[in-house]
Amino acid sequence: MNGRKSEVKAVHALEDLPDGASVNSVTAASVMVAGRLALRVELTEVAASGVPGVDFIDQPTFVHIPADFGNGIIEVDVLSRLAGGAPDYARAFAGLAYRITENLESFEAVYVRPLNGAKADPPGPRAQRAVQYFAYPEWNFERLREEYPDGHYESSADIGPDEWIHLRIEVQGERLRASVDGLQVLDLPKTKGREARGGIGLFVDIGTEAFFSNLSITAR
């Protein structure tokens, strides 16, 4: 034995809905955007008109891709922008959910807020809130921000809306590292998840039109 950890890699171009994938409170369609064929993901009208914290805002609103992912690396290209009729607090939220358990009882996620990115020149504290980690169901962004006012679970990033962003997360036990366009933006030694195993999600939230391409999942 050489001592190397075994790895299983899956790659999805996301030119269409992956085999076995399902939608939860979102719609998904194959479209051309910014020079490539990608998967457009938005909240359903029912979810978007629902109750905050119940139907949207850090809820299981994603394309669910079956996987046995506990530790490893997930990478995806994401382009997001405000959807028509977006509320004034929308920031083009889009990212990756992981360790999605059966019946969607728990998962963790990292998402970007491009309208809080440096390229959008946001006011005040928003500039430090371009990338967010959360753990469903107990630890949404609001609770994390309240109990960790130093912004431990979010960070700045040099991003903006309507551009392709490469999001990469690496998970090992309780530790999470996340990078945007090759630059590390989060390094969390202790996250809030349950160290479960499960599926991967293409996550969106309220007021967002998001496009996903080139998903790579390396499970260890």
C-alpha cells in the first residue's frame, strides 16, 4: 500500500440536468450564456413568494445531484445576477451545497454574493460579505453573523455580477477551505455541519438568476 487516500471523481459539464438529478424549490433549464451552454437555476414562483426562512433564505433550494460525498473537493463555474422583481436585499446568491442527507434533513453550503464583491463597489460592511458559509438547518447566515460578529464565516472577494466565477471548496472533516478564481477566501478549521455524507447541490436563493457550468466532484 502506498498510503494515498482513494478518490472517486465525477465531472458534469452541466449542459443539461445530470442523470439522476432532481430539483428542489428551483427550476433548471439548459441555455446559452456568456459563450457557453450552462444550466440556469432559479427559485420557483412558489418558493420565491413564500416565507423567508421557511421557503427561501438558506433553505434547501437547489438542483440535487446524488453523490456519496463526505470529504473531498468540489469545483464549479457560476455566473449569477439579479432576477426580475428581485427584492432590494438580493445579492445574486449562488453556490454549492454539499453533504446533503436523505430527505434533505441537513447540508452545508458555500455561496457567493456578487453584488457584495469588490467589482460591484458595495457600501459599508457589504464589501466583507461576498462569500458565505452556512449549515442547514441550525446555522443560517443570520445566526452566524449574530454569534460571530467578526465575520468568521464570510469574507470579501474580487467578484461582481454577470461574470463567470470559479468556486472551489475543499472539505476534510470539520475543516473547510474555499477559493474564488484561485484565491482562498475562507479557511474554517471548525465548521457547523454534522460530518454527514450525501449529495451535491447547485444552490440559489431569492431574487437570483444563476448559471452553472463545469462541475467537478472529487470524493475521498
